[in-house]
Amino acid sequence: MSQSETELLQGTLDLLILKTLALEPMHGYGVSLRIQQISQDVLRVQQGSLYPALYRLEQKGLISYEWGTSENGRRAKYYRLTKKGIKQLASETEGWERLSAAVNRILETT
């Protein structure tokens, strides 16, 4: 497991998935690629972490899915945020911003 994968498992993966799905509905592999692209290859989400997270978010009612056809012609689940997911994303984003600001203040202390 890479360093960036470990960091995602410590609580940010759900937030990143929710934010990615807020941009547009997409299939699981698309979520993984989008996170990798936006992070400029710093964050890579492995399937062994991604699909359990998607299942967990679905069980919590934060995302739902519809079957569709992927770019390569395969049948795939296309995930989207639910109303509950939109509220959760806003809440988690606010919490992340508070936490990262506090960590930055500590790191900038001389």
C-alpha cells in the first residue's frame, strides 16, 4: 500500500468520493481516475479501497446508482449523490477545512 493510499484510508476517501460525484455521476473506475487526475497523480485509489467505500456510502444513503454503459461498452453502475449525500458533503467539507486550517497554523508556527 502506498503512502497516499494509507492517507486516504485514514478518513478522507469518503469525502473525496462524495466531492467527485458532486461534479457528475460516474462509475467506480471513473471516480478513481478523476481523483488521480485532479490530485495530479498524488492520490491513487485502489479498487480494494474504492469499492468497499462506495458500498459503505450506498448503505448510508449518501449515494445511489443506476446501471449504464461505460465508455468501453461494458455495463457499469453509475453513482450519484443523494440529497443526504449533498448535505454530508457540505458538513464534511466544512470539518476538513477547519482541520486543515488548524494543521496549517501549527505547521507555520516558527
